[in-house]
Amino acid sequence: MKFRDLGVLGAVILIVAMLIIPLPTWLLSFLIIINITLSLIVLLTAMNMKEALDFAIFPSVILLLTLFRLGLSISTTRAILAKGDAGDVVETFGQFVTGGNILVGLVIFLLLVVINFIVITKGSERVAEVAARFTLDAMPGKQMSIDADLNAGMISEKEARTRREKVSRESDFYGAMDGATKFVKGDAIASIIMVFINLLFGIVIGMLQLDYAFADAASHFSTLTVGDGLVAQIPALLVSTATGIVVTRAASEGNLGEDIVNQLFAQSKLLYVAGGTMILLGLFTPIPDWITIPIGASLITGAYFMDRKKPEDPEELLEMEEEEATDTMKSPENVINLLNVDPIEFEFGYGLIPLVDAGQGGDLLDRVVMIRRQLALELGIVIPVVRIRDNIQLQPNEYRIKIKGNEMAKGELLLDHYLAMSPSDDNSIEGIDTIEPSFGLPAKWITEQTKEEAEILGYTVVDPPSVVSTHLTEIIRMNAHELLGRQETKQLIDHLRESYPILVEELTPTPLSIGEIQKVLAKLLQENVSIRNLPIIFETLADYSKLTSDPDILTEYVRQGLARQITSQYVSGQPALKVITVPAKIEKLIADSIQQTEHGNYLAMNPQESQELLEAVAKEVERVSFMEQSPIILCSPAIRMYLRQLTERYFPQIPILSYNELDSNVEIQSVGVVNVE
């Protein structure tokens, strides 16, 4: 342990020892001066702090100083009653401070007790109680504000963690101060009791045991009692004053002295009025002029020098500030900030506020953080910060999800219900019919009482936060390609360059630009192919970018390079990959309809043939879905891209794979064929 730690432990042990072991009078005098010094240091520290947390240990300091003061009072009481002597410091306070008049000393002591107990301590106790209550009440709102700033990207996670810790420490501090003020109050009451004990029992002991006459005993023990009361009350008054300063102190940029000077004497006109009033008070009343006139002249002189330091009149400065603020609002730089569009927005009605309010058990903000991490692992991109905010234009229980300012989905939640989805057409439980927002499945909102019954019947039961977080996850996953722009692609390239600098240098800026790489990555994400394995993607692009710069063709090569990844994505532990195949005549029909131009290749199929082909695909997809299997279409590499172009508008979630995208070890089982009559 460090020396300072041992010193604190020794001081606490000494305080306990004072309650039991009699101390010599010279040591008592030394400790009394130490007590006064420590109390003065506490007061000066409280005056020079900028905010309450600068003196966060203050509640514990109050407890230790109170215990120290009470230990000294018990030791001095023991010395007074046992020996009739409590040391030079107590005797000096009893004689010098009171001027040798015991009644004056008693009056001063009682006044100190009244000031400390009724004025300062009671006020500090009330302020600490109110501050603690309001701090605790404001804690959820502050936490929401921090989380909102974090989701809006205004602060970093480290800064958010620091601000959360500060909010928590403020709550703990004011709660502790509410209790610590009771120590000061109890100390004042104990001091009054000890004075009467010292006075009454001192006179009795002096007469019966020390053979003093009544007058001598009364004079001697009254002096010691008053001295003991004063040396206890003066430090108590200093600590009480420090307590009042701490609990009434608002956060500012300066200490108490700076704030008093800057705020109390900020307006020179008021100093002129105050100075003139003091001068008139001396001229027209019997109050001596030599007292009032110097004070008034000092105030007027100070106001004059304050005006000389000010470059302009305060009203003119205020007008200039207002004009600057108006010009700022009119400036293009200020207006252009309004054009920013958040990549992802989650808006909700006021009835869904408990979802994001941590004070009411809401954990949506934490779920959003987990969603971003989950999608980063699954898709290989950094999902932008989700902007979460309430919208009074929505229905109370309604929410909507926006991607780059466009509404992509909306839904409605019942916070006091659960969403139950049946694996069959079972409708035996009672509830409010609805549609599960993520996958469009029929569902019901059920109550807490029906939850257990639904689970027994095989229903999938989820709570509202899980419903909305799943919906948000699916919307972001479906639109991940829109969230990957050139700036985000540049960040991925810079991250890859740290581990594969040669690979990145070979591919970009030539033969492929960042924009061309971004198009390839976006096309992969659009078909739910993860781009996390960037080294393989860049290796493939580096191999084939010398042959072509067409993003569509490069994407096909990359998909073939990711064959193992794509295969594992759809096989997922099954013995065979069940697919819908495309016959040779349809592949030939598609291949014959490909038009080659200088700007790239595209599918130009007859509208009637396109309609027949789409109907055939829809028929097979529906049939396979009835078999409770996920439909996957398998075709040759030559037409995969064009078949995808034809079907993506109508079947965006149906994966279309080519033979070259499948691992050679995987078993393929055909469960359907796309036939056109």
C-alpha cells in the first residue's frame, strides 16, 4: 500500500482510538488545530471547484470529519470532567475569544449553533434532498439524450461511455449528499448536548471531587465548556458552509470567486446606482459620512473603470450578436446542413417511447448496436448509425423505417401484447389478427395470460422489441446495397490495404476505380452475398479486370470465386441442395434474346415470352414452397445474370445460382423444372 493510503487508515484508527483511549492535553490541542485546518481546506476546495463532481469524495469527507470532530469532543469532555483541563487551545478559546466574559461566550456559542443548525444545515439538507430527487428523475432523459446523440453519430462510443458514467456519478453523488447532510445536522445536535453535559457535570465534579467552591467551579468549567463548544462549532460551521456551497453549486467555467465577480458585478449601471445610494445615505442621514462616502465612491470608481474596458455598449453588442445570428441563419452554410439525409432512420409514435427509454425497461438502443454488429459479420459492411427519434405525426403505436430518406417499411406494435405465429392454420387461441412485419406471415397479438397456452400449442411467441428489431434487421439486410456508397467502399479498401497492400495496389486506382469496385460489391449485396471475404473478391477482380471492366460480368466472376461461401450459405448442413432447374430450351431462348451493345449486354426478350417465363417460374416457386422448402433456381453461368435481371423485380428474394457457383462436392437434387408450353 502507498504511504498516503496508510496515512488515511491511520487517521481512521486514531479517530476510533479517541473514543476509547484518554489522550494527553497537548495531543488534544494539536488535533483541534488539525481539525480547524482540515475544515478550512474543505471550505476553500468547495469554493474553487467548477462542478459538483470535482469534489466527488465530499460525502465521505463529511462523514470522516464529523466522526473526527465527535471523537475530539468526547476526548475533551473526558479531559474536562476527569482533570478539569482540556489543553491550551480550549482554554484560549474560552478566555480570549469570549473576552473573559462567560455569558458572552455562551451567547456566541448558541448563535453559532443556531446559524449552523437552523440556517446553513437545514438549507443544505433541503437543497441536497431536492437535487437528489431531480437528478434521479432526470437520469432516464439524460441517458436517452446520450443514446440519441450516439445513434445520430454526434458523439463516439467512448464519449458516450464517459457521459453515461458522469450521469451515473452525479446520481450517486447527490444521493450520497442527501444522506451526508444528516451527519452535519446530527453533529450540531450532539454539540448542544455535550455543552450542557460539560457545564452541569463539570460543576458537580468540581465541587464533589476537586473541592472547588461553587463560584470557582462554575467559572472554571464554564470557561472550558465554552472553549470546547467553540473549537467544535467553528470547524462544524466551516464544513456546513462547504456543504451548502457544494449542493447549491451549478456547473460553470470558473470557480465560486470568479463567478461572483463576473456575475454580481457584471453590470456597471447597477454599481453607479448602488454607489450613489450610499453617498446619499451618508449625506441625508446621521450615519457618519466617513463610512458611506468611501464605499459609494469605490463603487462608482469601479463602475467607471469597467466601462472603460468595454469596447462598446452592451446593448450594441447584443444587437450585433443578434444580427450575426440572423446572418448565420441566412447563410448558405447553415441552410445546406438541412440537406443532410440520414442513411437509416427509425421513427416511432409517442406510444412506443418505452421501447427506447432505458428507465422504463426499453432496450431497443442496445438491440440496434447488436444488429449493426450482427450485419457486419454477416454482410461484411459497416452499417451506418441508425437515427432513432419520435414522430408525433405517426399513430401512437406506429413505427416506420427509412433508408436514405425514403420509407421502406412501417408497422404497428402493441407493447402490452405478444406476437404469436402458428406453424399451421391453427386459430384456437384468441388474439388480434395481424401480419408479422418482417416476413409477412399471419400472426396474432395475444395477452400475457394467453402466452403460455400459445407456446404449448406450438406457436412462436415473441415480444414487441424482438418484433421491431427483427423487422429492422431484415430491412437493412434487404437494402444493404443502397447503404454501400463510394465513401464506404473507400473505407473498406483502406481497411484491406492494412493487411493486403500489394493486392489493393494492383487493383485500384487502375484498372478499376473505387466506383467500379463499389458497383460490384453492391451487386453482390443485392443478391444477399456477403462481401466480408474481401481478399478473395479483390483477387478475382484483379485476375479478370484486365479482360473487362463491365461490373455485371465482373460480378459473375466474383460469384464463381466465392463458390464455397455461396454453397455453404444455401446448403447449411443439408445432405443435398434442392433446386429448381432451367431446361436447355429456355436457356437457349434467353441466350438468343441477349443484345450486345457498346454500353454492355442486356436482355431483350419478347414481352409475351417474358410473361410466360415469369408465370412458369412463379408456378414452380409456389409448388416448392408448399413442400416447405426454400426455392432456389439453378441455371448455366451464361444466362444466370440475365435470368436474374428478368426475375428480380417479381421475385427479389429467390436466389438464382449457376453451376460454377456451387462446390463440386455438393450433391444437387432437382425438385422442379421451369417449363414453358
